[in-house]
Amino acid sequence: MRIAVLDGDAISTREELHAALARELALPDWYGGNLDALYDCLTDLGEETVLRVVHREALEEKLGPTARGLMRVLADAEAENPWLRV
């Protein structure tokens, strides 16, 4: 089981968000650093993966619509892939 933590306090830009997601989730090299590519990667996961989002409020304050979009993608991917828990 992979346990990943996304810390909103440590992220200030979209680039930092996608770098943290790629690192924490060990996303493939082809990961494009955008929410569409993230959804594709998350729905392709084949091992049990838990993603904890901590300090979500800080992430939303800094990234606004991007953070809200992230949370929608995470919820959609979780509903699609039984290996993913957020």
C-alpha cells in the first residue's frame, strides 16, 4: 500500500502542486502536470493508494480554483478507481 501526503502549507504554485503530486504518488514520466493528466494517472493506479490532503484550507487560499479543481479530480478518480482512497 502506498500512503501519500499532500501538504497544502508546503505548496504555493500550480507547479509545486503538480511536482508534489508526481513525487508523492510516484506518477509516471509521461504525467503532464495538469488535472486531466492527474485524473488519467489516478484512474490507472493498480495498487492500493491512500492520498491524505492536509492543510487543504491553505491550499485553497493560495491556489483558489486550481485547488477546488484538484479536489473534484480526486473525488472523481476515487469514485472510478477502487484502489484509490482520498
